[in-house]
Amino acid sequence: MPFEPQPDSRELGWTRRVALLLTGQAFSLLGSNIVQYALWWWIVLQERSGWSMLLATLFGVMPQSLVSIFGGSMADRYRRKPLIMLPDLIIAGVTVMLSFAFAHGWANLAILFVVLFIRSAGGGVQTPAIQSFIPDITPAGGLLRVNSIYGMINSANMLVAPAIAAVLINVMPLWPILLIDVTTAVIGVGFVALIRVPERRGEAAAAAASNVTDGNPLVSGVRRAFADLKAGLVYTMRQPRLKGVVFGDALTCFVAVAPMNLTLLLMTREYDGLDLDLGFVNLTTASDKLAANELSWSAGMLLGGLIMSTIGVKVIRDNMRVAAYAIAAVGVTIIGLGLAPGLFAYLVINILCGIAWGMCAAPMRTVMQSESDPSMVGRVFGLDTTLATLGMPLGMLIFAPLADLIPIAWVFVASGLLALPVAWYVLGQARVR
């Protein structure tokens, strides 16, 4: 009797599963971003210190980068659905305690840094789990669309969360604002809990075998985590396309994401005293221009995700080539930000830059999800998250001091030019099969 291939169990009811996941993440991300902005602004307003902001950055970014090394391994060894829900619940519990501390006057900078640390570490477990979970519930043909919509949710949050946080922090104390994150986290966990994950043959046995321990469970767990890290690195290095997107993502974060954090400095230095009447709004103050800078880029990101989720899924044949072209577009538009002849031109280029960024992330995620072995996808994403997260602060250590030594516009030109070889590298790896 001829062999008949088994139908993909992910095909049945996948849109409902994806809708539950994305809806839950939309709520969770909105609350997290509102509270994150509120905490950062509280630190700025209370301390007015560069050192406090540096420490806030370290406690808010570095733990995720380090924990992602082990988060990727966990996503491969354990059930991914609980790994998505548990960090939200732990962060919600910690946030409740922080809210109580603020309500009773006990809160201080040290407590805030501990909370930022825990929130960031939770992201190190949750992010690889989410990225690994998407191909568990989505057929291969739907991955690009789902990743693009997920990117749009992130972009929409970047538009909405700062505005909501700015309003709330002016009309109420911080402690009730913190409870927003608790509420949205519980809602998000509720949506994810409703997802029924399709079984795939052989996975349960493989997972059980991978969790066998010898001797001391703690020692065995640490050894296993480092063995998984090595296995994930070796596996990625042996797959040219995976190596291309992982290192391409990290290098892009290093040469392009870090300087993008200097756009606020560019706005205050280059466009101070220059007004712009757009008809529906008149940009006169520094805060007006800073808001326009953030909103134009986030709107571009949202538009880029929309393009990928609608037109992109119909015309794209090689996600990696698209990622390479998008990185090149990021580089060209960053050069344009440095050379813009005026504020209006700057904002238009900033929208185009956001579109390029929005078209960059989804194809890279899709390559990692679709071309990784199912038993390794978590470790690949853990490695990617670690390297990409480290790229931003390392880039800032170079570009931020450079902006005080040379005209800041030159920093943007240099950053954009450095992104072009990264695009060429990714394109070269795309040709290797």
C-alpha cells in the first residue's frame, strides 16, 4: 500500500488559535508598554540624572539578553504555552507589590531597578517561547502573515502606549497606573489559556527524553542549559540561511538600532527654533517635534507591517532576500535622516524608515521559524534575541560618544552606510542552499 502523507494538524482551526494568541499579546503588550513608559518617565522626572537612566537601561535591557540564552533552551525542552503565560503572571505579581509600595510611600529607585530587572528577565523567557509557539499553531503558509500582524501589534502599541502613559501620569499617581499592567496581563493569559495546541507525532516522547536528569537536578539543569546553548550555536552556524538572519539581525541592531535612539538628540540639535505648520498641527515646541518624531516612525512601522501582511504574503517567494532588501532600505533612509534639508523632509523620510523597519522583522522571523528543525527553533530564537538585544547597548557605547565629537548628522550617515554591507551579507547567505 503506498505511503500517504499525514495531513498537517495545524491546518484545522489555526485562525482561531492565532487570533487568541495575537489578541492576548495585544492586551499584554499594551499594559506592559504603558507601565514601562510610566516607570521610565517617573525616573526621569524624579532623578533628572544621566546615571539613573543608564542604570534603568541596564536593568531594563541586559537581563532579557542574558536570560534569552536559557529561554530558548526552555522553549525547546518544555511546553511553550505555559512559558508564555507564567512570566506574565510573575510580572503581574511583582507589579502589584510595586504598586503597593508606591501607594504607601515605600518605593525608591532600588526597588524600581529590581522590578525592571524581573520584567526584563521575564521577557527573556517569554519572547523565544512566543516566537517558537507561532509555528506550533500556524501552518507554514501562514507564518509570514502572522509574523507581520504580530509586528503591526507591536507598532500600534508604540503609537498608543506613550500617548496613554503621558495622559495618565499627569492625572493620577503612579500606583494605579501600575495596576493597568496587572489587568492586561491577566486578560492576555486568559486568551492564551484558551488555545488548544495541536499534537504532532513524536514530540511528547522527545520532550520526555530531553527532560531526564541524572544526579543533582540543579547541576544537571545548568549543564543541560549550557549544552543546549552550544548545540543551538553549532546548529545555527551550520545552516547558512539561519546564520545569515541571526547575525544579520544582530549587526543591524548594532549599526542601525542604536543610532535610531539618537533621533531625539538630532531633533533637538538640528531643528531647535524651527517651526513647521502641517495644517492640522503646528510643531513649535521641542515636545511637539519629539512627539512627531516618535509618531512618524511608529506610523511607518505600522504601514510596513500592513504591507507585509497583505501584499507581501502574495508576492514574496524568498523571505531572506526581502529581509536583505529591507535592511538596505533601512540604511538608505537613515542616511536620509542625517541629510534631510528640513523638518518636513525629515518626517517624511522617518516614515519611510519606519516602513523599512516594519518590512524587515517579519521575513527574518519567518525564516527562523520555517527553516529551523522543530526541536531547535527555541534555541535559534534565544540566540537571536540575545545577540540582537546586546547589539543595541553596544552600539550606543560607540555612537553616543561619537555624537558629541562630530556633527550628529554625520553619525547617521555613517550608521546608514554601515547597514549596507550587512544587507549584502544577508543577501549573500540567502543564495546558499
